[in-house]
Amino acid sequence: MRDVSIIGIGQTPVGEHWDKPLRVLGVEAILAALCNAGVDRPEALYVGNFMSGQLLNQENIGALIADHAGLRGIEAYKIEAACGSGAAAFRTAYMAVASGLCDVVVACGVEKMTDFVVDETSGTPMAASATGALMAAADADYEAEHGLSFVALNALLMQRYLYEYGYQRQDFAGFSINAHRNAVNNPNAMFPKKITPESFARAKMICEPVSLLDSSGIGDGAAAAVLASSDWARAHGLRQVRVAASAVATDSVALHDRDELLFLHGAYLSARKAYAQAGVGPGDIDFFELHDAFTIMAALSLEADGFAERGQGVRLAMEDAISLSGRIPISTMGGLKARGHPVGATGMYQIVEATQQLWGEAGANQLTGCRLGMTQNIGGSGANVVTHILERVE
Amino acid sequence: MRDVSIIGIGQTPVGEHWDKPLRVLGVEAILAALCNAGVDRPEALYVGNFMSGQLLNQENIGALIADHAGLRGIEAYKIEAACGSGAAAFRTAYMAVASGLCDVVVACGVEKMTDFVVDETSGTPMAASATGALMAAADADYEAEHGLSFVALNALLMQRYLYEYGYQRQDFAGFSINAHRNAVNNPNAMFPKKITPESFARAKMICEPVSLLDSSGIGDGAAAAVLASSDWARAHGLRQVRVAASAVATDSVALHDRDELLFLHGAYLSARKAYAQAGVGPGDIDFFELHDAFTIMAALSLEADGFAERGQGVRLAMEDAISLSGRIPISTMGGLKARGHPVGATGMYQIVEATQQLWGEAGANQLTGCRLGMTQNIGGSGANVVTHILERVE
């Protein structure tokens, strides 16, 4: 199996891009990444996306975006793993290069959520709303059917966590404060605004105990990376970040089917595979771009991945061990919480941001001396977990 | 790069499975394939599916189906390339094994089209109809927006073909007659019923010149294959079919963006790549499971892939060169036309049926002495084309 490296990255700002259709967002990120790599004709494009079918009645976006990026003819298709789609596309791109089938490929995550198809006669939406579409990540027959939203599923988890381990809602404030603090220096972030413990305390409640400031904001955006075989990149004198590990694992989709409600078994398996492939452990990871769609997901991810004992994940936020100067920096460019969460694109934003850190291009948020960064992208309430470990190459 | 083989296959009948949810169809095909291979725990599952999000508000079906198949924890996600999704999932599975990342994986194509989510209060469908959902394979902004259906797009192509090359509608009858004749001996076919030139001539017109008997029928179904490294299969003494080539290529999604309306450039590129990888040409192919979603697609595929000159594809049907005893047998188990076209599953049905032929398990439709079979699965009107060449292993 060949070593694989990232040789170029690109991203659009996350936000409400009312003026840009899905394909344009994808094209912008892809062309930026190709330009960054100095490559003009990759052999394949793998597009991570969750809800273009539901919201825009547009599938087949692999071919569509390849064509509009000037790449008509190349291999291209879409990868879907709910909110884990972006990193699953990167995983697929990784396999294409690792196998030797391709030397240079592009992975792109793209989502357009602030627009949907409307019936022109009646004015009623013909497709699901973003909130409705998000429920397609859960079990349609056994969860969505009962009227649960995705916030509600996370509220169940957080409520149980508070009850089992004896915490207060306010103990989660540190996750949100850290994310917003880091977003201030990210020009692509949707919510680059500091928040305080007080604003967290009085944040509007969405679904007890999940408040607005426990929740990531959905948006539009695209992020892309060019991958090449490490040998090819070296032969062409290109800078690179090595993909030291790529792993996917799953869990049941429905929460009620799990053996343990408060342990993300899929994340545990995914991280364990990644650590084994890279030959490292959590203590070797310099920073962690985790899936903080909700503050409870951040806490549970830290526990499943070996950064904290069970019931102790939230302590890392309370002790500010997750800040840029902390023991395990997370969400270094704002995370899902404050960079924004364009669902199928998020996994690629994590990888692009980790590459920025490893290349020393993270601006005011630059970590000093980082060598290994981990990204973890989750689809559903921990049902699909894609983990990558990226390594700086001197 | 490692050699990859198919070591087990499974399929459900294609039809209207009102009693079986999507996940059950997928599980049935996967368990049949695992049982056929004698394997109980594959390392990954790649699910090809086109419209579960639109019709069932259910995405994340990689994890969902893995769990319900008793495979909770393994790598799993969904692949989408419109009606080419099934073979694109197989392509992804191929890369997972070829790379050395996995020894044994499963590819499954599944679609559930005769059911959709209905608002319980108003009784109105909350999601698209199958016909509406199919349009997500076309360009939503420039084709669907104008009210074109997928039949209409193919009618435009067929009308132009008749005009350019001077054929009559009836000249296409052979494609449909051949497919229905072969379906009679396929217990999994949806329309196992012979038709005649007369019934073709008087078939109900759907969109001039495309009649009901030019069109494949949509349905529910799932098909799956277990893939392993050829060395692993040999070491375990398993029978196998070698994947001699796996290729994907694309074209513009919108018909109006193409340089030539009557040449499937994506199919041409895809087949050319596949021929190069296998070191063969169209003359070496013993049978061809092509994408006869419409009779015009069969004719255009034969031309793009080198089995006929431009404007001559339909002659192969007129001369019955496509029958089981013909020069290039196609749709040997009924094809999309008569086996049925559960869109995201179709590509996997093609691969399963080609494997049946190469293993000598095609029953009354068995081709004698076949060694190389080609499958070609198309998403959109030729926008996404996935070609595989499978080889008998003695």
C-alpha cells in the first residue's frame, strides 16, 4: 500500500451563500485546492455531501461538479455518511491513491442548506427543510417517525450525561467559549465572535438542556484537498502532509439500539483503528479537530478516543485543557460550533484546517511545534465515525 | 496494486416489496452474498443507493444496513452516482481491497422505490415521487427546472437518433424482445414475460418516440457481492471471478452541454480505461451487461464502447446479434428492461448476473465457454459511467 499525502487545500467561507448554487461552492473549493497544489488535472473527484437530494432535488453531483470545475470526463461520484460525508469522501480519495489506481485525486465536501426547492404555484417547499433533512441521519422508522429532531437526540444524551455524572449544564460552557474564541481569527468562520460564561448561561434554550450555544450552526460551504502518493509529491518537489491513518467505524443508527448510551463505540473503534495504523496513541496527538456538533458530542468524543476517562470529557473544557495552549487543543479554527457546520462539508473543513496547522498557516491560531493532528467526523449520533491522523512532513 | 476477486453473490427478486423496508432488502442480499462466499465478518460495506434520502427521508444507510446485517462496527458508507450508484459502490469496494486496506469487503446496491413518506395529517407525499426523484440524476437548475422528466430526456435522444440515422421506432424492438426473452428464465426478474414485435409496435406511448416497451421498469431490490484479494481467495480455496478492470468516467450532466448529442463520451472514456486495464478490446468481450434503461441507451452504449460504429448500434438488435447465441449477448438475465431497474441497485445486479454467467450458474440462459464479461452502469443520461470487466478464473 502506498503512502498518501495532502498537497493542496481550499475552502469557501461558511455562511449563507444565497448567491451561489451548490455547484459553484464546490467548484470554488476545488479550484482553490488545485491552485494551492499547483495541479490542473486530477484523475478523480470524490464529493462528500449529505442533503443535496433532499433539499435541492440534485444528485449525481460528482459528475456535475467535476464538469463545472473544468474536469469533465474524470472519475467522480458522491459519498454520503450523513454529517460524516466529508471525511468519508476523503477516505475514498485516500483509497484511490493508496491502491495505486490514481496518483492525484481531489476530495471535496460541499453542502448548501440555506436554500431549498419551492413549488412555484403554491410557494410551499417541495423538499424537506434543513431540520427535516438532518433527521435522515437518524433512523427514519424508529426515531424520526416519533418526531425527534437531531437536537432532541443530543438533548437526550446530554440530559443523561448530566444525570449519570452529576454535572451542571454550565460545565459545558468551555467547549463553546473555546470554539468561538478560535473562530475570531478564522476568516472563513460563520460565527467569529467571542462569547462569555455569562452569555452561555443565558443562551436561548432549544431543547433542554441543549441551548443555542451548545449547538453548531448549519450553513453553506465547501472545502477540498488534493491528495497524491507521497512519492509522487516528493518527486514533484511539493510540500505535503502525510495521511498517517484513515479509519471508518460504525455503530447502530438508533440510540435505543446501543448497549451503552454514553459511550460512542463507533468513535472508539474508529480511533483505535487509526491509532494502530499510525502507530501512535492519544498522548501523541498534538491537536484534535473533533465533531462538536453539540457540546455533548465533544465531551463524548474525547472520552471515546482516549483523551479522557468516561464521565471526564467535560472536565477538559472546565479546565481549559482544550485551548490553543492546552494539553489537547480542539476546534482550533472554530470547530463545528463557530466555524459553522455545513453538514456534508464539515469533515473536509476539519482536514483542511488540520493541514493549515501542520503547514504553519493557521495565522493567529497557529499551534507551535505541532506534528500530529487528528480529525474525527461523525455521521448521525455517533453512527458513522471517520478518523484521520495527519502528520507534518519536514 | 493487488488483484481483486468476487467470491460470493446475493440478490433479492426485483419487484414491489411493499412488505420489506429498505434495510431488509439490503440485509437479504448481503447475507445471501456472505453465505455464498462462506464469510461471516467482512471488514467493510459500501452501499450504492440513489434515492433513499428523497423517497424515505433516510440517509446514513451504510451504518444502518451494516448494523441490521449483524455487522455493527465495520466500516460502512453510501455511494451515490444516480442510477450508476450500484457499480460505483462496487468500484469503492474494489479500491478498498486493491489498496491492501482490507482483505474482504461487501458491495451492495439497494433501492426501495414503491414507497415514500406521506404526511399523516394531509395524506400528501412529503417527499418526491419516484419520477420526481429520478430527475435528481439530471441537472436540477437547467433540465428539471423546465419540467423535463427522465423519459423526456431519453425521448429527445431517441428522436434525434431516428432523425440523424434514418431509422424507425420499430427498429429498436430487438432490444426489448431480447431482454424479455432472457428474463423468462431469471427467477429474480420483475417482468419475466416474452414480448413480440407486434406488442412492441402497439406499446403505449410514454413520450414520443419512447414507448412503455422502450423503457425499463423501476422497482425495489438489492444485490450484493463479496470481494476479496485474489491471493486471499486462493489461500482459502474459494472459487472466484477476477475483477480484470474497474473504471469510472463522466460527462456533462445536462444534455445541452455536450459537444455531440448522440455519442456517450463518458461511456467511451470509461470503456477505454477498462479495456486498457484488462489489456483487451471489445472483440474479446464474451457478453455485455449494459445499461438498457431505455432502448436508445442500449444502442448508444454499444456504439460508445466499440461494439458498433456510430449510428449502427441499433443494427445489432435488428440482426439479433445481441441474443444469447449472438455475436455480443447483452442483458443476458433480462437487463434493466425486464429484470427491472431498482435504480441504485442495478449496477450490482449487473455484476451479480455477470458472475453467475462466469460461474456457469445462469441456468437456461447460460452462455457456453464465456471467459470475459463486461458490465456498464450509467448514472444520468450518460453523465456517470462505471465499467467493470470480470474474468473467469479456472
